[in-house]
Amino acid sequence: MRPRVRATALLVAAVLTGGGLAACSSGPGPASAISDFMTGWRTGQFAGSLHLIGPSGDALTGQAVATQIKTLSGDLAAAKPTLKAGTATVDKDDARVPIDVAWPVESGVTWSYQTTLRLRRNDGKWDPIFEPSVVAAQLTEGDKLTVKTAAATRGSILDGGGQPLVTAQPVVNVGVQPSLITDQTSLINSLNAAFRSANVDVDLADLPNQIKDAQPTAFVPVVTLRQTVYNQIRSQIHDLNGTVFTTSTLDLGPTSTFARALLGSVGDVTKERMDKSPGKYQIGDQVGFGGLEEAYDDQLRGKSGVSVIAVPAKSSNDSGDDSSGDSTGDQDGKTLFTSDPVAGKSIKTTLDQRTEKAAETALTMTQQPSALVAIRISDGSILAVANGPGAQGQDLALDAQVPPGSMFKTVTATNLLEAGKIDVNTAVNCPQTLTVDGYTIHNSEFEQLGTVPLHVDFAKSCNTAFASLAPKLGPTGLADTAKRLGVGIPWDLGIDAYTGSVSANGDAAEQAAAAFGQGKTTVSPVIMAAMAAAVQRGQWKQPHLILDPAPAHPAPDQAPLKSSTVSALKQMMREVVTDGTAVKDKNVPGDPIYGKTGTAEHDNKPSPTHSWFMGYRGDIAFAVFVEDGGMSTDAAVPIAGKFFTALG
């Protein structure tokens, strides 16, 4: 029985190493040599005991074979294949074994095929025969594997009506050619003047150095302009001595500023991005940077197509130089593998192009960082997420974390109205100053109203009156009511947004400050627009920004407010516009505006203050924020008026 056991053990060993025998022969089979060869292929190091030969039987060193495999592998040299040997067929002193190869070409794409390794028996040992076809059947001497990618069609970011927000648009690339320049100083001054006239911000400080370092006939890029912008200044720059132009297309939004911080941009993948996700990207891939383009990049970019081509060392189009590292196309080689690109999927937003443009028009002339958010109250759709030019790419509309100032008097009033502790006619004293535990509170411009009804304190935005109401709120009352209005609870808009933090359990001075929107409370414009919508609606519902794919964890609706509370708030918010701090918007054409202003101190300094105005008109709720804008009456309120005038 022992010989039978040994035979079984040998057969099992042969199967485990992938070199089973299909025909009987005397002596050991090729299993061990096959296993050693595959290990050497994968690792690039062949065991010294393995004897390798060429097709003619000449001896090859392990190092020589490793070098040939690396050279043949070309662009795939760094990607190690998975190798699995099948059953060897032995015919006297010759053997053949199929090898299944699974070669990762790029992230998520594997080139799977079968090749054949031949072996010859010499002096009782099996010698693997190395030839280019072992790596892939179609390879011949001098070939090199080259990987070519074909970009997938990128998905679109769609507006609420299903129309793409970013489309291919004609652009003009403005440059200079050193050999054509007759007066460099005059040229640069003329370019600067033309760009300023079109509100195009271009830094030309380094242009002289670029011209100096360039070849005489080189195209030295200056700026890329939309065709419409170029047309505005064509007469000023086209005939200057030195300017040259090319045209192309770029994927762009409706305007140069349109929801730029929210949408993000698309460009060539960076080394930093490639290093962060090894194998995911190829040089030249287009990826999203910032905003929705980056947050949804995997969905939008789709899947690139990829081809593996065996390119000869010297293609027919060469002048003699080695071009094997250049993907010249399959006319100069053999295409061994192709996977088709898969188009990216679009995402749908709630943005409305007309409303967004109106918001950006209203912010155009504001030099300080600013933002405006607009929400359709009836369905919670966020129609505009606009940031002024001073924001410099930051999405203040969604992620600002700043004190709300007197807008938060709306929360204080809501708490006390809901509890039945006050009504709009409750008399509340408005002294010039109020001191609570050593903390002195003052009104804007040290105004004092005396004892007047609550609706007057609200319309005139009396800080001391609302600070005096703080003890009625209790230690957590302000925070609890704020949550009913959507502040300080998690939202899921499909992209990051700051949803606020409200002061609670503070000492008497902190509670007094929080009651009129100071202290530790912080908010963002989108929160305040949603609060205004809740007042008009009588209930807070989370706004919507991304519809498809739908956010996984939207916030639940809050309990409705009492109808008496809603009526009182609407009365007071209308009085803010007709007779209070937002009176500058009293005569804005269209439906009446309701709102609450805010002038917020920050960073423990009395000025400059942030400027706020939140409210609604018809079915549109809004919030305007101007960082360090000063009085709300001077900054935020006029912007709201411009917005509704532009919206019509």
C-alpha cells in the first residue's frame, strides 16, 4: 500500500502547484519548474536553481528573463498579474502548460487571458522556455505593452428643471508671442486696461519673466476668456503688437460666477490626487475639484475606457527614435485588450437658473464676502446658493459659521409666543443699555424706545428689550425652540452644510446675549433662509438641494407652530419692512416682503459687524449675509431689494 500512498501524494502536489500531467512519462513532472517560473514572473526574481532557455535551446539567465518581461510589460510593469497554471501536457521531453493571467490594468479593470508556457526536459530536469509569447500570445520580440485610456462622457449637474448647469462653451485663449512684441510695457498696460474694463481679474505681474524665458515663436498664455467676454474687449486687444489667440471649448456654467463654489470645477487630475488614491486615476484624467463636482466625482466621471496595445519598439511613423513609451494608437501596434468607457451619471439639483442669476446680480457690487440663499417655501427646493465676489471661492451660503445677531429675536419671540407668555402687544421696556451680571448690552446707536409693545421692539430691533426676556426662556428654551426651526439639528442636503449651534445652559449674561442673537450661537445663511420658510409655512421642513441621488438621511419635519404664533410672527416681520429696520425695502415692486434684520458683533469686538437680513416674499424665503458689512440697513437690506427687483 505504501507505493500507492506516495503516488497519491505526488499527484496532489502536482495539482497544488498547477502542473498536473496529462500524459504518462518517466521521472519527475514539470510542476516544480512551472511554479518557480510563475513566481519569478510575478516577483521579477528567478530562483538560481531554475534553468531557463530560449526557443533555440540557448541558456538564459534569470536576470535577463526578468529584464525582458519587464520591458515587454511596458506600462503594466508595475502592476503584478495573478497567474494560475492549468494542467500540463507532456509529450516525451516536451511539455506545454496553459497559464491563466489576470492583469490589473487600472482600478476596477482587469485584463484576463490565457497564454502558454513551453518546457523542455534536459538531463532529467524541466527547463522553461522563455519567449515573448509567454507574456501574451500576440507579443513578439521588441514589442512593449502600452495602455491607452479613452475618457468617459462626464455626467451633468442638472438644475431643478432637468437642464444641465454646465455645458461645453466656446472660449478664446489669449496669449502673446515674444517675436511679435514691439513695446512690452505698452502691451501689458493695454491688456490690463482691457481686462479691467470687462471685470476680468488677471495678474500680469509675472508675464515679463514668462516672455523672457519663452522661445521667440512660443505661445505664452495670458488668460482664457469666454467667447462672450472676449467679444466685449476684442477691439482693445486683438490688434495689439504681440497678442495671439486660439479657440477651444470648455465645460462651463451659465456665467463665470454661477454657483461656482457649490458646483466646483473640472480639470486634469493632480499628482496629489493620484497619490491619495493609487491606481484610481491615469495622467490626463478629468476630475472634479470642490463642490458637487468633487463630492460626486465617482458618479459623474463614469468609467474610462482602456486598451492594451502591443507597440513595436520602432513604429512605422517614427524617424528612428524609440517611441514604445508613447501611446501612438493601434495603427502602430496590435490591440490586445479593450474595455469600453462607461458614461458618468448625472446628478439633479433643485437650483433655478433665473433665481441664482438674480441672487448673484444682487451681490455683484459687494466687496466684502457675502452670500444669498433662496428657498421655494411650498416644496423646500433651494433655488439659489450664491456667493459674492468677495467670498473668493468659499461657499459662505452653506458653510459660514457666524453669529446671527438680531434675526434670532425671531426664535426668542417664537418660544414665548408658543408658551403664551407674551403676545405682540405685551409691553416690554427698551432702555438705552441693560447690564446683566456685569455684561452691558446696548442698542444700535444707543437708541431707546421706552416701554412699547413687543411688535415695536421687534420692528426696531431693540436688543435690551429682548435681553430682558431671557429669564422667561429657561436654560434650554432658546436651543429647544431653535431646533423646532431647524437650527442645531443634523440635515442631509447631499453636500456639507453647517446647520448651527445654539447657546444653552449659559450663565445669566450668556442667556441675555443669546436672546438677541449674540453669545455662543452660530448659524449659516441656508439655516436662516430655512427658518424664514418655516415661519411662512408654520412648520419647519428640511430644504432640498440634491434630488438624485436622494440624500440618505434627511431631517424629519418638526412639529407645527400654533397658528396664533405664526400670525404674530408674520405681523411683526411685515412691520420690520414697513416701519422698522428694513424700511428701505418697503417699496420694492411685487408682493410684500416680510423679514428680520440682524447686525451681529463677532470676535469680541463691537465693529465691524456682520450684516444680515432674512425673510420671505410670496413663495420665496431668503437670507442675505455680508461679512463685516456693518449695519443691516446699509448692506443686507438693500441686497435683498436688488434680488427681488432682478427676480421680478
